[in-house]
Amino acid sequence: MSDDDDSEESRSQGIIIVVKKIQTIPEAFLEGIAKRFRAMGEPSRLRILQGLMLGEKSVSVLVEETGLTQSNTSRHLQALFEASLVGRRKVGLEVIYFIADPMLERLCELMCSSERSRLEAAWTGAQHAR
């Protein structure tokens, strides 16, 4: 194993155990990371982010797509903007929003995959319990 690996392997009686080394998050980053997760912890904001993952949009388009009020949509967009998850630019009289962090889509894919697996396991367990 090379010194660059971020895992260690132990071999004992034909069993391979892989231990992943966890990198410590610097204390200065923890609050910023927590702020971003808090911003995503609201279903309406996730709906907005889902819409923006399909392409940049104005507030009025997001209002129409999400069914939220204009003021509620603007409030959620401001929270997402302050968490550096979305960016915005002005085009004429409209403000256009877009996904500012390309890693956001990957994070959402991971969370959706995890939730899908959890629900499938629960459904399978319920089916076997019958």
C-alpha cells in the first residue's frame, strides 16, 4: 500500500478489513458547512434547488414551478444565496438565479440515492413481515 492511500488494510485469517481515515474538518470550516446544510434543510428550498438544477430561472418562473408565493420564494432564495448555494444576476428588470456550487448536484444525487435505498429496504422489510 502506498503512503498516499487514505485507507488502511488489515489482513487477519483471510479477512480483509478496510479502515477509512477520516480527515478532520478545520474548526473554521464547521460553521460554514453547517450553514449550508441548514439552508438545504427546508423542503421548499430543495424544490427551488431542484428547479435550478434544470437551468437558471427568474423568481417568477420559480414561483410558478414551486407554487410558493413570490415573497416566500424570494426569502428562500436569499437564504440559499447567503449560504453560497445559488448565485444571481440581473437581466433587465429580472433577477436570474442559478446553482453556484457545482458540487450541490452531486450532493443531492448522493442524498437521493441514499434515501431511495433506505425506503426500498424499509419496503422490502415490510413485505417480508407480512
